[in-house]
Amino acid sequence: MTDQTKWGIHEVQTKNKAIKYQRDLVARAMDQVVKMDESGITDLMIEIEAEYERKYGENVARKYTKTVL
């Protein structure tokens, strides 16, 4: 068993919780995608691209080609 008083244990536990949360989030998102039909997936993809452009700006978005089904 790991000594809980050692330096860095809290940081490791926090990192592990964040990784688990991301994995759970991806799993839940995949469950929802499976339930969607093709038009719902296309709408979601458009929303994601719009959010990406809003968040990172046009300079970063221009580097990547956009693909829409």
C-alpha cells in the first residue's frame, strides 16, 4: 500500500480522477452517438466545428480542412 503522507500523492490521485472522468465522459458521449441517427451526428459535428472556431479563432481553424458529410 502506498504511504498516503508522501509528497505528490494528492496530485497523482487528482490526475487519476481527471483521467477517469474523461474516459467516462467519452464513454457516455459514445453511447449517445450510437443512439443518434445520421442527421443528428451531422448537426453535432457542425456544432463542434462552430465551438472550435469560437474557442480557438480563425487562425487555428484555417490550418485544418473542414469535412462535412
